[in-house]
Amino acid sequence: MQDLKSYLNEAEELMEMAILHIEDELAHIRAGKADVRLLDGIRVDNYGTKVPINNAASVSTPDARSIAIRPWDKNMLRIIEKAIIDSNLGIMPENNGEIIRINIPPLTEERRRQLVKQCSKEVETAKISVRNARRDCIEKLKKAVKEGMPEDEQKDGEEKVQKLHDKYIKKVDEVFAAKEKEIMTI
């Protein structure tokens, strides 16, 4: 039988993972500003192996509205350019023979609203993960009572896991509010 602290630590770890996941997912959603993390999901064929763009080129943001990609091997220019075009980013790269530039156009009002909806779906998934962690912890506490844990310790554990749940749901909402503000700011 585990003690109360281990059940709570396990639940908190799962909730923290949900926060990290939502932050990562929202970072990949374009908000009108250049961010190298937009390219994280794009893979290119580098000598027979699919690798992220940043493993085949130097990626930087020279200003707030553009991303510069300088491949280490000139033969990778066309491959990287094609991968960006084929991705679902919806941006056209410009190739000058040495550097691929991606200009991030300002978002329309309609596109901003679509992105906020997309973010809210991701946020709901994170909230579900946090709720599932709470539910699993409560179920484990109930099983622990059958194995000999005192009921008052179980009730105390349920209150603590509820407080953890509330704290992490608030964090998810804060992450969403920040991303929504970033998207809606012109």
C-alpha cells in the first residue's frame, strides 16, 4: 500500500505533464509573430532519415515577422522548401539560393478567431487530462481504504487532490488566456 503523499505526487506529476503538453501544443499554433517552434513538426529527408528542420539547417528569426533558414548542405534547400510548402502552416517560403525566408503575414480577424477555437480545443484536452489525473487519484485512494488506509486520511487526500486540480485548471486557463491575447493582438 502506498502512502497519501505518493498518490498526490503521482497525480501532480500527471497534471504538470498536461501543462507542459498544452504549452507545447499552443507554441505550434501561429499567432502572427515569427517563432522557430512553428517548424518543429515539419520533418525533412536528410540522407534517408526524416529529421526536424533544425537538425538540417540553422533556423533564426531576424525580425518579428520572418524566419530565416540556412541549410548546412546547399542540396537541402529544395527539400526544406518543399517540406514547408507541403506542411499545414499555410505559408510560402522564399528561396534565394542560400537562405529560405518565411514571411509571417498578419492574420485576418476570421483566421484569428479560427486559431482561438483551435487553441480552446487543445485547452479542453488538457483540462480533461487534469480531471482524469484527479479521478484516478481518488479511485486509488478509495482502493487504499479497502487495503487499510484510514478513511479520514482518504478524505483529506481527496480534498488535497481537488486543490491540486483547481490549481492546474487555473494554470491551463492562464496559458490559454496568454495565447488568446497573443493571437488577438494585432
